[in-house]
Amino acid sequence: MKIKDITNCIEEIAPLNYAEEFDNVGLLIGDYNTNVTGVLVTLDTLETIIDEAIEKNCNLIVSFHPIIFSGLKKLNGKNYVEKVVLKAIKNDIAIYAMHTALDNSIVGVNAKICEVLGLKNTKILIPQKNTIKKLTTYAPINSAEKVRIALFNAGAGMIGNYENCSFNTQGIGTYKGNENSNPVIGEKGKLHAENETFISVIFEKHKEKSILKALFEAHIYEEVAYDIVSLENINQEIGLGMVGELESEMNEIAFLKLVQKTMNSKGIRHSKLLDKPIKKVAVLGGSGSFAIENAKNSGADIYITSDIKYHEFYKAEGKLIIADIGHYESEQFTKNLLVDILTKKFPNFAIILSEKNTNPIYYL
């Protein structure tokens, strides 16, 4: 088992190119071709986590948060980040992080919060833009079906609850090969006209490499004509936060107490209660002040997130309750999610849940 085998599994649900632009994701330390002795899954990578990895014979740490976030200009061990990096390198321990790539996954961080809180009918709160692309290509009529099937098998043609979606029309393609060409149909040096099928399919951007590979392998032409464009369409399967509904509406205080108990929160800071029942709930793990307006526009009765500043609570404006349950608390079940995913994929391999609590915040 190599590191790449583990990370490929994670990237099936959290492709790295869906991470936010400010983020630093992927293999931060190590080599993808290294053989793995064991995997330690954690929310944060601290020195105590490196020690735990050494103790449990794990040479790969899968961490939600990236220990290297901004550029490192020196490695002198003068702060906690440099100390972790040095210790990991000295002990041949690789570190991989996915952070906002998993935040943006429909089965990621926020889906786990919804599951823990028992929310139903969930959907993405802020769908990510510019994640859908369109491929257009042209194939001889007799081989068009082979090309379409190859594209579908590679993941193209998915629209919501529909698959194998494409647009096709017929026309005439022309070409003349030079002396170095080797045309499958026609002769080099002679203008050839061929009855072709125009094929158009959409796909999620992270599948582009595999879709092009499928296109080139299935197409009979020596040179394949195609173009790819990015679409403005919103992808409802990728994005930050989620909104869902309780099975039955609850009293505000009763629901806040349920959240506090379920999310192991030492205390919930919240905006003014509105004296109305809670039914629709918006959630966003980690720092979520930027999504307050999105939560209001979703029609949610309450917005559960963290790191809300004093004046930001005013933004509730009597339309919903803003509840800050704590950053660590909102993301704590992420490592359980990752362990479940990896264990199902590699049932006979050492996938270990870290026993360390990495929350840097304490309460009296």
C-alpha cells in the first residue's frame, strides 16, 4: 500500500481542486510512492500527534487542517509549525491534508454535522461556481456511440439525478493530412469529407484528465478535434455548508441544548432568541461568519457555525438565530468520517483514529 493509494481514496470524495484558493491541501510532507505502515487520522497535526504516529507505527498522518498553511521561509524549530515539520521529516512521517476540499464535499464535514444532528432533506448551502465544464468533440457516425459510452464511463454526462446525458447532431467534417499524417479514414494529401456526429457532454472539472484519456482511447482519429469550456452553471453537489430539516420542529432552547450535548460544546454563544420553533437548520463547520446571509436566504431558523465576532451577531436581524458552538466542536467528527471512509476501502489495513484532543481552547 502506497501513500498515493490512500490519498486517491480520499480524493474520490474530496478532489483537491475543489479546495478554496487560499487553502494549502494535498501531501504537505512526504512522497506519494512511499509504502505505508499505518495511517493516523487527526483533525490537527501537532507534536503530540507525531509522537502518537511514531508510537503506533504510522508513517502517514491524514489531517483535516494543514499544518503548513502559509509559506515557510526557515525551518529552525522556533514555532509550533516548524517543530512539527522538522519532527515529521526526521521520523520519515508523511502528512496529508484536505481541509476545504472536504468542506466542499457533499459527503464531507457538513454532511457529518447534519448526520450527527439528525437533519433530513439536506442540500448544499453555498454551491461552488465554475466547477462544471463542457466537452465538445466530433466522431465518425459509425464510431460515435463508442466515444459516447467511453465518456459516460469516465464520469461525463451527469446532470443532477440523470446520467448518460449528451447532445448530438450530424454534419460533415473535412480534413487533409500532410505527408507525416496517418489517417484512419481517407488518404494523406487528399481533402476528405466525413459524415460525423457532433457530441457535447458536461462534466465536473476534477474528472477532466480521465475524460480526455477516455476520449483519446475510444476515438479512431489520429488527431482528435475537441474543445473544453467552463460553464457558469451552479453545481448543487459541491460547496460550503449545508441546510436541512429536523424530523419534527423543536423549541429554541430545547434544540440549543440538544446541539450543545450532541456536539460536546462547552457553551454556545448565540444571537437573540426569536420565540419561534426550529425546523430548518443551516450548518457550516469551522469559521462561518461569511455565510450568514446565505443562511438567512435559505430560510433557516438557525445557523450553526463558529468564530462569530461581536458585531456579526447583529446580522441575524431577527430573521434567524446565529449559534457559535466553537471551531473544534463544529469539526470534531471529521476525523471519524475519514476513518470510516478509509476503513471501508481498506478493511485489512491499519487505519487508526487519533486519541488526542487537539482543541487549543479551554473553558473554566
